[in-house]
Amino acid sequence: MPISDHEESDTLLEAASDSSFSAVKELKHPGSHRLRFTRWVFLCSITANVLLSLAVAKFLIYSSESCHDPLLQLYSPAQNAVEYVVSHPDDSIHGTNEWMNMLFDGSANGGVGERWKGLYTPYMDVAITQQEAAQLGEQSVMIPGTDQYIVELEVHHQLHCLDSLRRALFPTTPGQGHQQNNSFSAEVEEDENDDPGAHHPKHLDHCIDWIRQALMCWVDITPVSWAVDPATGLPEPQIPQQRTCRNWDLVQAWADGHRVSDDVLESFEGVL
């Protein structure tokens, strides 16, 4: 049956209307698949950032409460006293510092023994809380009659060992220099009446090896530059040079605030 002009016009209008609606729909929602993908990526990004922020916050909280020193993998009750500083060592080759046994002219450096003892003797034994003791890698001993535990910082043990070697090499009495080694035995006995075994070969052997282990443990990687010595025309290492150190004063202040008295040490007698 032939289509009338009116029906043909209606058909064209309907087709045009459908085409226009599709165009409008496409105009209002272009790339619907791409839009959904973009939203998905955006949500994933937000989720990842939130999780990362929580992880960082947890790490910072843990670090602030338990370990300020990133180099420590074992707990230390003194770890919050650690601060790193750039230090310039005392010249121990071309001059004399207060820790050396001889002055520049070869005479004895007065008072050096007491200065060395002051580095470690008052701080060899320190007290920590039960909570701190529970975090130690090795169990320690409780101080009788208290809820505290006794420990020592390794640095003071190492200094004790080094001082034992120093006194074995430089046994001196007031007014005598290092040349007076013929009176070695008498001077050592007089200086060490409170520690008669300090200069025993076995103890000194222990000290040498303990210091070796300490040096190999910390592995100082400070680069030492060389320069030509004008006197010889040959290159030589330039000592001293700057290096990164832990702040000695802060750690020593911590030890001073935790040290125990002789009465506390005597309380162990007959208890253990």
C-alpha cells in the first residue's frame, strides 16, 4: 500500500527524533566507559594514599616511642639519648691532647690517669626499669629490694679495656715518664690495688680482642684524604679529619642519671 505524504513525513520526523535523542544522550554522557575507569582509578588512588599514610604514621609513632636511632636493630635503654654530630678529632700525631700519656717533650702528662677513669668508672653500672629490661636482647639481673635491673653500656666496657691497655703500656707514677718501665710491676700493683687482675695477660688479651670486635662492629667508613707531605714529598693520610659521631655528652648524661651507688652493688653480696 503506497505511503502517503503525511505518513512519510511522520516517519522521517520519528527517525530524526530518535537520531537527535541518541546524539543528545551521547553528548550528555561521552565516553561512559572511560568515565567509569577514571572513577575507579581515582578511588584506588585515594585508598592507596590512605593506607600509605596510616603505615607511615604507625612507623613514626613506633620510631618515636621505641627507637630514635635508625642504626639500632637491638633495643637499648639509652637509644633516646642518641644524636649524631660532625666531630673533628683531637690531633694525636702532631700535638698532644689531654688523653695522651706523654706531652710533646716526652714528659708525663699529669692527671691523664684520672681523666681516663672519669670516662667510664662512675658509669660502669646503671639501673633501668622493669619495662626497659623486658626489651633487652639478653635478660639482666634485678637489683635486690627494687624493681630495677642493672646493666652497663658497652662503650664504658670498651673504654675500661682500652684504659687497661694504656696503663700496661704507660705505667707511670708522679714525676716519671714512659721511660721508667723498669718499675712496671710495682707501679701497676700500686695503681691497680682495687683491680689486681687488670693487667693479667689474659685480661689484656680479652681487651685487645674486645676492642677489635667493637671496631669491626661499627665499621667506621669515614674517608681519610691524602695529601703530599712537604717534608718528604710523599702522599700521606691526613689525620685528623671530620667524621660523624654520636654525641658523647648526651649518652654520658643519660648514664649519669641512671648510675647506681656502691651500696647497690654491695646489695648483691649473698643474694645471687
